[in-house]
Amino acid sequence: MTDFDAIVVGSGMSGGWSAKELCERGLKVLVLERGPEIKPDRDYVDQLPPWEEKNLDRIAQEEIDKHYFKQYPGVAYAVKESNKHFWVKDDDHPYETVEGTDYDWLRGYHTAGRSIMWSRQSYRMGPQDFTANKDEGVAVDWPVRYDEIKPWYDYVEEFAGVAGNLDGLEQLPDGVYQPGFELTDAEKLFKTKVESSFPGRNVIQARVAHLTNPTDEQRELGRTNCQARNRCHFGCAFKAYFSSLHATLPAAERTGNMTLVHNAIVQSLEYDPEQNRLTGVRIVDAETNEHRFYSSRLVFLNASPIASAMILLQSKSETFPNGLANTSDQVGRNLMDHISGAGANGLIHGFENQKIFGRRPGGIYIPRYANITEKDKPYSRGFGYQGGASPLGNAGGQIPGIGREFKEAHKSPGPWRISIGAFGEQLPNPNNRVTLHPNKTDKWNNPIALFNVSYGENEHIMLQEANKDAAAMLEAAGCTNINSNTVNLTVPGNRIHEMGSARMGNDPDTSVLNRWCQAHDVPNLFVTDGSFMTSAACQNPSISYMAFTARACDHAMKLMQENII
Amino acid sequence: MKTRREILQGLIVSIGGSSLLTACDGFAKIAPTVDGELRFYSSEEIELVTKISDLIIPRTDTPGASDVNVSGFLDGLMAEWANAETRENHHRDIKRIGGQLGDSFRELDEQDAKNKLANLDTRAYAADRPDEYSAYRSLKGLITQAYFASEEGRLLEQQWVAVPGRWNPRVEI
Ligand SMILES: Cc1cc2nc3c(=O)[nH]c(=O)nc-3n(C[C@H](O)[C@H](O)[C@H](O)COP(=O)(O)OP(=O)(O)OC[C@H]3O[C@@H](n4cnc5c(N)ncnc54)[C@H](O)[C@@H]3O)c2cc1C
Ligand code: SF4
């Protein structure tokens, strides 16, 4: 007898799904979360009005230097005085980079992980993303095609709730959507101009994981319509955006099958060579430093790609001297992110007599066209742009004038500004990796991460081109005052879409996981956070993690029923 | 004119929520610094900052910068948020702006002071945004942000709505 049927490591975006799916199939599930509990009533600050924010919601500069020297510069738009408890303190959670390289590991350790702080952009991968490696002879082939994952996208979107439009684009397949957030007239003009000047390019509504017409199930979970406040980085009393805390964990909880333990830092997974099975999980309690062992028949690793790779690397045994399930030597390698730092903004004209009401959570999206509808590119793969057009307003005080007129000017919406920024695909490269630091440990005696990640030529060329394309599209829309500064490529990890550290593939010699996110080497181990990604595509990835997780749970359950695991 | 509490309660009723009541109870002032207890500025500095802030954002049919204690707020911001380098820079900025406005500025009556500041503002916001006026632009930015972060600035001036409840991409003015 084991303590639990299944253990899920991590309660974030993907761990929440593992918990829900396994609990709903009747398994007794233990969720181990390294951080403390987040209680919305106590810890959310989305209802704090601006005048109650301390110091314009800025974290004191000395405190940044001491505790948030990576998190704050990495993601300043979301790390604030009022919500700093959603972010790790860098001095408590150090990591290092190989000389000459840099890495942003941006994260929060607590119930629901980064699903509390994410920006909720949710785009499916398209058919081309699953065949690109094979077509180009890059890395290894995906062992899955779009058609296989499609029903699982349908399934997770229906439960999570995604607002968007049906746009009929092959490379960015439509999903199961609630009504989207309508474009502003300026965005509609931009759409018309771009689509006529550049046939094959499209401007569509952002697809965001927000409720705009909740289903009965979503209402039963206490979730309601998005109120268009754009306070989502601070939590949401309305539970209107998808997070593990609003949706999957409560769904798991209501089955009565979930045990969620906080402050449980998973250190390693215990392997029995005789049965070739995991027997359980070793943890250290973050508060008491007590060590514990929990046994189970099945383990789902959902600690996020860097942490999951590190747990595998820490789980050394005679059978796996280089880390668990690592006979391919691919654990920790092929670490990818998306690349940004190219784009443009400018003023768009003809809307001076309009303003907007409400603060919507997403704007426009320009799906990838490079090497899809336009084949003449000096780089492979491509990028999408996120952006939007809205009144610039006059806040910030940076307009000329003083006195009544200056004050009154803040009542007017001001000119309209449009801005777009690229999110591009980074190619897999086995030399981009995270390893265990050879001699440094954190305060729980776990090796700290050592990163060695840099970009290749393709990434550099792609972003240069993305910058030019952005300016050209704004010009086509008649924009003025166009800024398209020199490309400033983001630090690896900065897009917070780290992935690929235990890739899936057909061949156990060259990949860690099979097509079900199941370890080739160890049948009762599944890794369903972004570690499995064989290539990065350019779409924000979380909805894909959800779909692959739900599919993996379904498969694991079948294997259990057949007594294979 | 409605009181702040009435306006806020109006907002609560309009979205039909009770959970928001707690968030709206007890109004925090945009004033980390208690009257008279300066923590950062000297008395000359705060006098200058107050005068400038009231000229930039005067009292009209809605409160002005002093009414919401903008300079007291900046005093607290520098004391609590800024590090030693930022504090030093801010002291230097104020000195610089004082120099650009001239010693007599403090004594000028409202109209003359307004003309003088308007003149400085015009130079500071010339197309090439001259470096020598970056101190003024930075102070103006802080004053404006502080004002519009205040309850009055946000609600009365900007008609900020805590819970819009819906998105409307097109409101004709
Ligand atoms: C500001 C921001 C904006 C973003 N915007 C988007 C977006 O628009 N669209 C999108 O698709 N994605 C976005 N992301 C990325 C998204 O949040 C991640 O892709 C997603 O959360 C990853 O899910 P995960 O389950 O792998 O990791 P997480 O959600 O981070 O969860 C991992 C969990 O595991 C726990 N854990 C880690 N190590 C251990 C251990 N050793 N033992 C036990 N528990 C452990 C952590 O505490 C955490 O709770 C954004 C992220 C941020 C921060
Ligand atoms: S904008 Fe919508 S999802 Fe975001 S915090 Fe407000 S109600 Fe919640």
C-alpha cells in the first residue's frame, strides 16, 4: 500500500490540472507545494484603490536591491509593493549563470504558482509547430501532431474559460471561446490597413483566459464575469481569470480526493530498480527543515521546467547516476524561452473624439506570418506580436503646460497610441541548459541552479526583421511619431516561458519523455509542465501545458487501470 | 458636491457588490508625512515644491495639489521609497529648479510666479527636451502622478471607476 495513488509536485498552472484530472478520476492525490498558502481573502490586493497604495505602489529601492534584484528588473510591470508577496525573494532563492551569460528566472512559490501572476494570453500551437523540427532537421521531431492534441485544447479551454474570436486561421487554430473583448476603432483601422497592405498578415483580438460568459461549471466554482479592471496581477476577487486557485484546485478539492501540503520542497524522487518504478517523493519542510517521505504509485512533476529538471538531476541512483530518467542526457538541456525586444509604437489618428470605458485585459494579436504566408525570410520560424491601441491619456505629467489647462487636459483621452511587440520562437539547442551548481546550495541544502543559455544567430536576425516589419505596419496604418528603437533582445528567461528541459520525442536515446509526457526510462513518472516542449513555437505556452497535462492524466489513468503502472 | 464616501458608495451600489465595502472602508490619505513633520525636505524645499505643485495643479472646482497634500506625499515617498542616491538626486533637482526659477520666485505673487513657471515649462518641453530641465520634468512627473493617485484626483478628475464591469471600446465624446 502506498500513502497516495498519485503525487503531484507543484500546484501551479500545470500542477493544478494534474490534481483536478487525477482526483476527478478517483485517485487519492497528494499535491506538494514548496511555497506557503495563498488565501484570496487575506492575500489578494486587487481591490486596493490607487490612493491606498503605499508609495505609488513602488517597492522601496533598498528593498529591491536586497530582495528583488532579479524579479523586479525582470518584470517591473507586475512586481509591486502591494503584491510583492507573490514573488520570490532573490536572496532566499539564489541561482547563478555561467560567465558571459545571463538568465532571468522569474517566479513565485505559493499555492497556484505563476497562474496567479500570469498575463493570460492563450493561443494554441498550430499544425506547423509540431512538424517544424522534422521539416527543418532541427533537434528531434515532436511525437505528437496537432490533430491529436486538438480535443484536449477544446477540453481545457472549455473548463478554463478563454475569451476570443473565431478567426479561421490555420496557423493559429480557433478554440472554444467565450465572447472576446472588441477591438477599439483605432485597432480596427490598423487591422484593415495591415491586412490590405500585407495580404497574409492578420490583426485579431487577443485571446485571454478571462470569463465573459461563464458556464454553469464555472459559476459553481464561484467564478464570475471579468469586470474589466485590469487588476489581474494582484489576484481577482471575482475569480474571473483562470488560475489554479480559481479553477483547477477547487475542482480537485471538491472531489474529496486531494490533499494539498504547503511548504513541502521536493528534493528527489525515490526509484526502485527492481520494479523499475518510482516509489515516492522526498521533501524538506521549508519552515521546519524536517525531512519526510511520501509514497505513491504515480508521480506527476509540475514544478515548472527548471525546478522539475533540477529535481530529476538531484534524484541520482545507481541506475541513474546522471539523474533520474536521464539516460538520454537531455534533462536540463534545450532550455528555451520566447524572445522579445522588437516592436514599434506610434500615434494613430482620427479617433480624437473617442475614448474607452473599462480596462480590458488584452488588446490585439498579430499571428505569425513569417515562413507561413510569407516565405522570403532570412531566418527560420517566426513571431507573433502582442499590442493594442488606446488613448495615451496625459497621466505621468509629461505634456507641456501648467495650471487649469494642464489639469483639465487629464480629463481628455489625449491622442491614441498603438504599440506592438514581438514574441519570437527560440530554437532548441542542447547547449542551452540548466545544471546543478557543483558546490553551492540554498538554505535547505539543495544545489542551486546554474544556467548557461545564450541566443543563436536565428534569434538575432529574426528580431531585427520583426522590428522593421513592426514599423512598416504602423506606417501602412498612417501612424506618426513612430518609435521603433534598436532591437533590445530580452535576457533568456525574461519572457517567463521557460520550457524544453525534458523534451518529448520518439527515441529514448534522444528524448526524456514519450508522446504522453511519460518518462521513457520510468513508466510511473510523468512530467507535464513546459519541460516536455520539443520546440517553443511562438505562442504563449500555458494553454498548451494545460492540454498536454489533461491528456497525460487520462493516459496515466488508463495505464493504472490496466495495471501497467 | 458629493463627498468622497458618497461617491465611493455609489460605485459599490452600481456594481451590486458587498465584498467591495471592506476595500473602501477607512480612507487612506495620500500623505505618508504627518503635517509639519518633514522627513526628507527642508522647510525651504517643501515650500518650493508646494508652490510649484499648486501652480501645476491648482484648485479649480476640484481640489488642487496642496489640498491632497502632494508635497507631503513626496516627502514621504523620498523618505520611505527612495534610496540614498535617489534622495541625493532629488535634493539636487530641487536645488536646480530653485536656481532656474531664481531667488525671487518664493516671494512672487501668484500671477508672476505662474508666468515664471510657465516660462520654465515651455523651455523644458521644447521639442528636444533639453537635458538641463530634466530635473523639472522629473518633479512635474512626480507631482502629477501623486495628484492623480489621490482619491480626489482619481475619482473627481479622472472619473476613475474601480469596477467598470464591462469593456466599451468606443465612447463618443
Ligand atoms: C508576469 C507573467 C506573465 C505571464 N504571462 C503569460 C501569458 O500571457 N500567457 C502564458 O501562456 N503564460 C504566461 N506566463 C507564464 C505562465 O505563468 C507559466 O507558463 C505557467 O505558470 C507555468 O506553469 P507551471 O505549472 O510549469 O509552473 P508554475 O505555475 O510556476 O507552478 C510551479 C509550482 O511548483 C512549485 N514548485 C517549484 N519547485 C518545487 C519543488 N521543488 N517542490 C514543490 N513545489 C515546487 C512552485 O512553488 C509553483 O507553485 C506569465 C508568467 C508571468 C510571471
Ligand atoms: S480585469 Fe477581470 S480578471 Fe482581471 S482582476 Fe479584474 S475582474 Fe479579475
